[in-house]
Amino acid sequence: MSNFSFKTFLESLNTKPLIDVSIANNSYVSLDLSIDNRDLITVNVSSSTDLENYIWNFMRIKNAKVAYGGYLEKRGIYNRSDYFNKLNPDEERNIHLGLDLWVEAGTPIYAPLDATVHSFNNNTNYGDYGPTLILKHSFDAIEFYTLYGHLSLDSLKGKRLDEQIKSGQQIAVLATSEVNGDYPPHLHFQIIKDIKDYKGDYPGVSNNLDLEFYKRNCPDPNWLLNL
């Protein structure tokens, strides 16, 4: 299915909010964490504390409850971890493939659609997802997956493979930086069309060489969320 057709399909689905339904869309604000944001020149993005202070201050100024964004952003934050860096600049992974929702630790996360549990894992590389959940969605002949990263450890307790999940059901809680890969609290949400053999993990950051593939396989999550 082409991305244009897949976009139309996603936009046709009756999607529930990932975060508290009482938070209106006008309480969300778009946040730019790309290397092109000159406001970040004076921020040590390698420090989760400094970055968190920048994000929360930005949200206060905008009178927002949730900050979101990041799809296909080229970010400097990944420079701090060998997990993303390569000697060849074209192989350095620094292009973000999901949509981030920046909000307080302890915030409940809800399933946007009916699903089954595909897999889950605690990905503990420095700067990785930390606790991660992947759901499988099936609508007629169309299947796709959604990934939820930077969750609390308790979010994975009691999860069962192929467990039925209902739209709007709480599936997780956001973690602090001590658990989530050393980031300010947020949800990494990603759509995956073909997950291959991955379980409990899937690349959330691309390099330039592989970007066209991931743009096709991991389309814009806002097609589904409509923020």
C-alpha cells in the first residue's frame, strides 16, 4: 500500500487519545528539538536535566500541558551515545522516526485503537527506549504496528503476548529519566507497517542512507493522532 493510501486509511480510523482525553488539542504545543532550532544552542541537550528544564519552560511560556513533535527531525541529542554514532557521517543515526509527546512522568498512556500485544522489552542501551511495548493492529486485510517507548518498568509487568487490548484502555505509564534511557519524561510513539522479525524493539532513529526506507515503513504518526 502506498503511503498516500495508508494515510487515507489511518485518517479514517476512530482513534482514541494516547493521553488523558480531558486534555484538549489546544493544550498541546509543537516543539522543535532539531539541530535547526537556534534556541538549543545554549542548552546542553546531552543532559536530561537541562533538556527537561528547557522543555518545561517552553511549555509554561506557551501555557501548554503537552509538547509534541519530532517526526523526521535531525537531532543533536543522539551525539552523546555510541549506540547511535558511527565513524561514517552517513551512517550516524540522528533522524527521529516517531512522534514524541513530552509530559510528566507517571502520566498514563492509552491504546489509540483495538490491538493485541505483539511484544515488549526493556531496551537498556544508553539513549535507547528503556521499557518498550509494541501493539499489533488488524483491520480487515490491513495490519500495522504501533510502538510505545520510554515507559515505566511496571508498564511491562503482567503483559502477555497476543493479549487483547481495547481502544482507550490504559496500557502503560511514562517513566523518569533513570529508567527511560536518560531523557526527560516523554512517550515515543511510532507507526510501523512491516516489523519483520523485530520483537520489543524497532529502530526509532535513522541515518541518511536508510531514511527513504524508514519514511515508507514508518509514516507520520500524526496521520493517526491528528494533533
